[in-house]
Amino acid sequence: MTRAYETELSAKPLRALADVSYPMHDVGAPISSGSFRTLGMVIAPCSIRSLAEIANGTTSNLLTRAADVVLKERRRLVLLVRESPLTITHIRNMLAATEAGGIIAPPVPAFYTHPQTINDLVDHTVGRTLDLFGIDVGNLPRWGEDAASARVEPELASQES
């Protein structure tokens, strides 16, 4: 549903971009087994429903089963939860997922990079997410790098406040 709302890709061209894909209800797919080797898993976007299932160990589909396997194998699970505002139930589920070993990484824009396009925002989120797996994308703007061009002099900062 999210794909249809947020992209112009239909399901078939999207699947063609993947090396491998499995039907959502195929809980017996290779990725649902701990012997299937991965660095971990990113769920982007992560719906509140998926978060709740992962946090509570419910595995009603391949996505949440694979996430459960990632946690049991002590691999990295990164959830890009983007719901807002949050209820106490959402926050409790985020805590439970974190306690189980997951990482909650909302795709919050980093404006210190001075993004010019939506792609700049997306690229930064993707880069920060891949950082969590030790994968360096190479051109990710980082805090403190090239700080001279973005530095505000202390006198100006106090005058602006």
C-alpha cells in the first residue's frame, strides 16, 4: 500500500530491482531461517503494526518473522519508524523492540547538511542507516566536516537568539 501511495513504481518493476524477493506470506522462505546469513535487516518504512509485531514477538508474515530471526540471531535490526505523533503504546513498543536488540532510527531530516533536494534528505537517511551496519557510502555529509562553511560566529549566534 505504501509503495502505491509514495512511488510511481508498480509491484513488478519494484521486484525487478531486487536480486531476490519472496511473497509476504511465505514464512518458510529462506530469509525466515537463522541459517540464512545476513548482516541484519532494515525495515523502511516500518509501520506501527510491524513495530508492534516485532516488539511482541508476533510473526504473522515474512517481514515480522525475518525480523524476529534477526533478533534471535543477535544481528542488527534497524526500524525506520516514521509515525508521528506517537502514543504511549508506540513508545512502549519502541522500548520493547530496543530491549530485544533492535534499533529505532526514525528517518528524521538532518538540516545541518543544508539539503537542497528531497533526494539529499533521503540519501542522508540511507547513509546514516548503512552506517549502522559499518557500510560507508563515501559521500555522506557528517557533522563537523566542512564545518567552516556552516559555522556561525559566537557573536552572531547571540545576536540572533
